[in-house]
Amino acid sequence: MKPLVLFSIILFLFAACADEKAEMLKKIKDTETAIFEKSQNLGPGEVMSPEDDQALIDVLLDFYRAFPEDEHAPECLDKVHMKYTGLADFKNAAAYGDTLLTNYKNYVNRAMILESLANIYDMNVSPRDTSKVRFYNELLLSENPDMTAEKAEDIRYRLDNIELSIVELIQKRITEQ
């Protein structure tokens, strides 16, 4: 009798967890849809409310925290990283990008996150953190041997001129051509 009761409890908990996960995923989708629809109805000069973005960030983080092992968890962190980047909250963007890289080593968009973090530390953090720019760019090169030769060359050029700001780097490139 005890095994049957234990099995029933486990089955109930599993079903409740599955329902919660499905509800949270629906809430994410509904929030994304609402934001998209609002964005389609903006008039000239109107901008989206930061509260809308924060609402999406909150539901994405709720899902990630509740189900860190779920296949959707890294995608949630990716979206959080991108939302914070779009809001120019680079401290949080970098923090969640780092969390994503640390916790999901095989994430499908890892290269994009590495490139995003390199750019955040290169162009959006003051003072520039050249050690982080170097770290993320070197990681990007080492983990992506199949990237285009042109992209790899651009990254190496950046690394060779790490002491220059992005504006100075562009000016140098122009004078070299």
C-alpha cells in the first residue's frame, strides 16, 4: 500500500510541475505577444514603456529560476541579456550573459553571446574593460574555428589594437585603406 501512495504522490507532483511549466511558458509567450502588438501600434515618436520590457524580463527570470535544467532556460537568459542590452542596462546585460555562458556551455547561440559581451565591455562600459574585451574575443575565436575568415580577421585586428577605443580603431582602419 505504501508504494502505491508514494507513487501517487510522485505522479501528482510531476503533473503539477508540468502544469506550472506550461503555464509559465504561456505567460512568456503572452507577454512577448502583447509587447509585439503594442510596438505595432506606436505612433511617430512614441516608444515602448520600460515597464513592458521589465514585465517580460521578470517572467523570463521566473521561468529560468524555477526550471534551470529545462531546455528553454538558456533561451530565457538570452532574451533577458538582450532586453537589458536594449534598455542600455549593460551591468545586468553582462551579468546575465555571463550566467548563460557559465551555466550552459553548449548553448546554440553561445557565439552571439560572446560577441555581445565583448562589445558591451568594449563600447558600453566606462571605463573600458580591455581584459574582458580580450577574454570574450579570444574565447569567441577559440570556440568558433569555422567562423568566416573576414570575421576572424576583424576580431584579431581588434585584439591587436585593444588599447584603442572603437572610434580610434575605426579611424585607424580608414587611414590604412
